[in-house]
Amino acid sequence: MIKNKTIETEFEIKNTDRAVGTRISYHLYKKFGNNKLDENYLSLNFKGSAGQSFGAFAIKGLKLNLKGDANDYVGKGLSGGSISIKLQDESNLISNENTIIGNTVLYGATSGKLFAAGQAGERFAVRNSGATAVVEGCDSNGCEYMTGGNIIILGDVGDNFAAGMTGGMAFVYDKNNNFEKRVNSESVIWQIPETDYWKNYLREVISEHVSETHSEYAKKILDNFEGEIKNFYQVCPKEMLDKLDNPITLKSVKSFAS
């Protein structure tokens, strides 16, 4: 039986440390094979400002916890690993008002999870094809060319959101009523979540985000979830409406998409 391991040491990390987690993923794969480890088999803790590609290509079984912030390409090619990023304990910043991860996060990710208690830069989740993530806002071109996975954004998005998005699902918390001015409507539709399945899914993933990052902002949304659900938009590619195992609406697809 393979037991999970947590290395309690907190490693200092700086922005010249790039692609942290990629080499250890290689060694885990070499020793145990592909997809053989339980989630979070090996947990590593970091503090500081991570360089580019933190957690790139991380495989299932590896969990990276970062107190601080990270540069561009966090979780590039994420392949089953888990990444959690939150402010340092001594920080007095407000998570949802500050950027914590850079541009092009989750580029080409195929599976795994990312929880970041703060905003992301441009092109968040571009070409994501299977990862699940929660952030607290993002800049322009979020979910661009996304083909799979589930993304939750607990805050405003930038211009051209969901451009070329053909798969997966996104949820955007739009209390400031900015979303409809910023979404690219060519390939997606959006609505307040209707079905119990997707409402429960949204609640469960936000709950995991709170557990991972201890985000006070996200916890306030979660604690008043029944009231806050009306402030969310569920964003779905038009071509996926009749292909979902769990439909997003009780209306007929034909009338809903028209």
C-alpha cells in the first residue's frame, strides 16, 4: 500500500525558481507509473514569489502549496496535480483585490486542480482541456479556446472572456454587473445556474477553495450561497448544450439556444 507523504518543511522560493514541480513529477512518474498515485500523495510547501511555470506538468499525486504569489504559466500542462496558492500569513492584502498569479495560467492543462486566493492575469485557463480551478478574478481573454474542465471565477473578468471556448464550463461571480459587457458571445451562452446538479457542484468546489486557501472573501460567498447564487453566471459553449451528461437547464435545447 502506498501511503501519502507530507513534507512539513516550508521551502523558500523566488522568481528565478522556474518550473518547480516538473522534475519531481518526472521522478514520481518514473517510480510509480502514470495515474497510479492517490491525489495529494506527496505534498510540498513553499513560501515566496515563484518564478514562471510553477507546477507545470504536475502529475496526479503531487500537491504544491504556496504562500505568496506566482509568475506566468502556473500549472502549464497540469496533468492531475493539485496547486494551492494563498497570501502569506503576515500579508494585509485583500485577496480578491490583488493579483496573485500571472498570465496564461493553466495553459494546455489536461487534469488536476488549482485554487488561488486572488486574481489571475490575462489568458487565464487558455486551452484548458480538463483542469478544475477557482480564482477570485481575471484579466482579459479568460477561458480562451478552452475545450474542457471547469473554471470558477469569484470576481470580475476582463474583456473577450470565453473567446473560442468550445468545451468545459465556467462560472463567474458578477455582483458588479460587468460580465455581459466583457463576454465574447460568439461561442457561448450564459445564465444564472438553474439545476440542482450544477448548483451543488458550484458550492462543493467553492467549499474546497475555502478549505485550501482559507479565503475570507470566498467564505462570505459560501456562507450566503443561497442568496449569492443569483450573482453567478454559468457559461457554457453553445455546441455543448445537447451533449452534457448534466444539462444546465430544464428548457429544451432548441428554445434555449435561440
